[in-house]
Amino acid sequence: MHLLELVVIVVAAVVAVSGAVVGAVVARRHRTLELEAPPEAPSAPTPPPVPEPPQAPPVPEPPSALPVPEAPPIPEAPPRPEVPPAPPAPLEAPPVPAQEALVGEAAVLERPRFRDRLGRARGLLAGYVGSVLSRDTIDEETWDELEEALIRADVGVATTTRLLEGLRAQVRQEGIRRPDALVEALKAGLKKALAQGDRSLHLEPGGPNVWLFVGVNGVGKTTTVGKVGMREARAGRHVVMAAGDTFRAAAVEQLGLWAARVEADLVRGAEGGDPGSVVFDAVVRAASRQADLVLADTAGRLHTKTNLMEELRKVRRIAERPPGQLSEVLLVIDATTGQNGLIQARQFTDAVGCTGVVLTKLDGTAKGGIALAIQVELGLPIKLVGLGEGAEDLVDFDPDEFVDAIFT
Ligand code: GDP
């Protein structure tokens, strides 16, 4: 029993001692944890309470707050100082000045010179003319060269033949012997041929005038309507544009840009809608606003079974009705298409009776000779020519300047 008691005492003592030790350790550990807890926000010591940038609007920091920077909104604040209190205005501003700038620009448009834009046509003729001038006399080779030059410039065989027959007769009658005199006589003959007909654009007194623009797709009709609108607006006329090419969404948009640019009214219809009703609405709008002029774009190709020429005849009849008055039907021809342009001119003239031609893209071709073919074969005056894509690049056709520009 003694032994047993002794064992019990020893065990009790051991338990007591180890309990104390464990307790101490736990207590110590607990204290350690308490002490170590702060390190979780180790950065705290670095920037103590946010060094509040002056710009950051007073974030009412609870004065009591523990110095522990639990809220790290600090990093966001710094960038602010650089961002000035910019007003949001610039987002809306651009469109307006842009338009103003364009209209302003329109007021100082400079007319391009034929000579500067017809380098390709001049380049084609230069070789032939140089060769003719290099001879001492006028012989058959001279005539062959002149013929080839005119045909290559797309004057067309029939027109070339007529022009050269007239020139031969003149050479005989006037006793012209020198090649330079021959070239001068040719130039004079071309100028005379191109000067036939009435090249003015008509504006009749009374109700709004309507100028109809016709021609196949891609020749430059819509662009021409825009450029003519610019010219007329600059001349002080109130213009309404009719987006009659209802089959081409891009044409309607393009015309909308031009209308905004020249501050003209734009009348448009539903996509694929009736072009005649667009023109009619435009005339009614023009009359109600006492506008001077309706510039009507038309389709160059239809996406329905309707025949294009039939449709254009209908549009023409509508444009003729009061309160409007149709004073120009302008056929737009792309000079780069050469003799094809002559075929188009015949078709459109037969269908809608054109009053004149706008010859576009003369700047991009050596084949400006189509101007002569149209004038001589069809008796249609070239009224305007396109010498580039810019607003200022549509100019009155000047036969003298044209001929001088393509020779030398
Ligand atoms: P539309 O289908 O007849 O209405 O033709 P657009 O008006 O859409 O014109 C077709 C393209 O020809 C466009 O890229 C125009 O910028 C261009 N264009 C029109 N006129 C001229 C011009 O006189 N010179 C040049 N270089 N390009 C032109």
C-alpha cells in the first residue's frame, strides 16, 4: 500500500507540474499571438495615417480611428492630383466645329487648274505632237500621227475622222505648210468644236428649280450632287438635296454628309423606296421653304425588275410638275470609261433628254477625248468637269483651257 500511495503522489505531482507548464506555455503562446497580430498589417508603420493629398476632398476620417490603416484607399488618391477638373465638354464639341470648319473651308475653295490636273492626257499627246513638230513639212505620216493621237485619247474614230477632214480642208484653203501652224489649227478646231452649245446651268424664276443627275453606277453622280450643292450654296442659294438613289444606302449616307457640309436640306426615303416620291417630297419641301434649287440624285442601277430608263422617265415627269420646274437634266459620265460613255450618253439622252454633261474623273485619265465625242456626235454640251475628288474639284468646263492643258 505504501508503494501504491507513493506512486499516486508522484503521478499527482507530475500532473500538477506539467499542467502548470502547459498553462504557462499556452498563456505565453496566447500572449505571443496577441503581440504578433499587428504584423498582419505590416505596412502600417510605413505611411501612417494617409498623407491626405490636398486635392482629395476631405474624407472625414473618424478622428478616433485606430492608427491601424485598415482602409487602404490611399493608392487611389495619388493619381487624382494630375487629373485636372476637366469639363466633359470636349466629347460633344468636335462635330460642330468640324462642320463649321468645312463650311468655312468651302468659302475659300480654290479652283484647280486644268493644266495641273490633266497631266496624263497631256502626256499621251506630247509624244505625237513632239513628233509632228519635229518634221519640216506636213506629210501623210503627220496626218497618221494626229489620227492615232486622237483615237488613243478616246476621241473616237467617227469624231476623229470628222475633225481631221475639216483640218485638211483648212490646211488646203489657208495654205498651211508648217507643222507648228498645223498644230495650232488643230487646237483652234478642237476649241471651236467644244465650245458649241449652251454650257450654262439654268435657273428659272418662279418655283424651285430641279436639277436631275442621271448616269450609271459609280460615275460620280452622288459626289457631283454634293459638289454642285457646295457651289450653289456658296453662291448664296438655298439648296435641297433629294437622295433619289434609294437602292444604295451608301449613296444616301454620302449625300447626307454633303448636305450637312453645305447646310442644305436633305430629303431621303425608305431604302429601296420609290425614287419619284423622294423627288416629289424634296420639291414640296423646297417650295415650302422657298428654296431655290432641288438637286436630285438618281439610281444608276435598280435592284428590282423595273427598267432603269422607265424609272428615270417617271422621276423626270414628277420633277417637271409644279411647284417645281425641271431646268437641268445632267448626265454624269466617267471620263475613264472612254467610248462606253458615248453609248451611255445615247441611252440616257433617248430616255430622259439630257441638257448637258458632267464629265468626271478627267484627272485620272489620258482619255479626255470622250468630251469631244460627246459634243460632236451628240451635240451635248459639257457643262462641268470633275478634276479630282475634293469639293473644289468640280469646275465649269472651259474648252480653251482644256485644249491648252492637253497640248504642251
Ligand atoms: P455614283 O455611283 O455615280 O453616285 O458615284 P459616286 O458619287 O459614289 O462616286 C464614285 C467614286 O468616284 C467616288 O470615289 C468619288 O470620290 C469618285 N469621283 C467622283 N468624281 C470624281 C472626279 O472628278 N475625280 C476623281 N478622281 N474621282 C471622282
